Amino acid sequence: MASSDNGFAKREMKIGETDVTVQSHRAGTRWTAKIETVDVGNSIGRGSGSSREEAEAAAIESAKLVLDMRSAAAAFATSASRLKA
């Protein structure tokens, strides 16, 4: 994990099958975190908390929800296209 004096840190991980970047930093007395997809760089999750771990956990949960909704939408689209055939 890359880190600096201002508390900024960046690391890569997988959420399901998706490669993501987790970025976190201190914002006053709180911590904020953001999750982005590695391939496109879309922000898919954000979180805040009283610690880096709390903020990152909230952002990861938010990103999981977005990815689950995308998966459900793709499954629905596939099912709908099969009904039309």
C-alpha cells in the first residue's frame, strides 16, 4: 500500500472478479475512501469513517452493491432478450 504523510493510501484488490483500486485519505478528523475499477477508472464506491479501515470497509460494501446491481441488470437483459427470440 502506497502511503504519504497526509494519510493518502492507494492499493489494488479484487471484488469478486473485478480488479479495483482502493484510495483512502484523512479529511479533517475523519477518513474517506473511494473504490474505482482498474480497467475503466469508474468510481463505484465511497465511504467514510473514524478510521481508515472503517472508511475502506464502507466503500467496499458500497462497491459490492454496485457490482451486484450491474450483474443483476446484465442477467435481466439476457433473460429479456431470450424471451423476445
